[in-house]
Amino acid sequence: MTRTFKSGLIVAVMAMLAAPASAAPPPVGHEDHEIMAPHHDWVRRLQANGRLCCDWSDTRPVQVRTQGGRYQVRFRVDQVFGAPVGVWLDVPDDAVIRTANPIGVAIASYYGGRVQCFVPASDG
């Protein structure tokens, strides 16, 4: 191998290793899959403030609370790639979707460094 080829190969491998892993739907058998799979199409159509929320690759059931009149959510370690784990994240007002939630539990989408979409649990 030439020195130039080796250098190029090393750069290519390093770039692949540095690239972030992409989000993926919850694996079959995982609790989140069982909760979300029947509502896959509904989740894919969600929009907040005129933008699509992504899909179930970035959307999961979350723990939720209100703090100072605002929603906060918390993701578990095995949920969404890149989401902070075990900390309460503020939900921006423009991410809250007020609609009937057929899933029955609060869900949130996380990407781009923030909660992009949030649907509270159904009340009844």
C-alpha cells in the first residue's frame, strides 16, 4: 500500500467512527416497541408548530412532570440515541401537541439537541 492510500484509508475509517449512530425504532420485544408499534402511523403524522416530529425512531414513552407550569420529560438509558438520560428536560411550548393520545402514555421526540415534540397522556 502506498502512503497516500493508507492515509486516506485511516481518514475514512476515523470519519465513520466519528459519525453519530442513527436513531432506530425500539427493538421487537422491548417494552417501548409493544407500546408504540400499534400506533406507528399516528406517531409518523405528528406535527408540532408546523414541523413533523420525526417518527418512532426518535419518539418514546417518557416520564413526565410539571415544574413551574411547564412540562418536563425524562428518557431512560435505552430509549433515544443522543437524548440525555435520567435528567428532567424542559419541553418547549412549541413542542407540546394537544391532541387525543391513543397510546395513553406521554410520548416525546428528541433530536437536534432538544425535545421536538411532546404529547401528554390521555386523561381518560
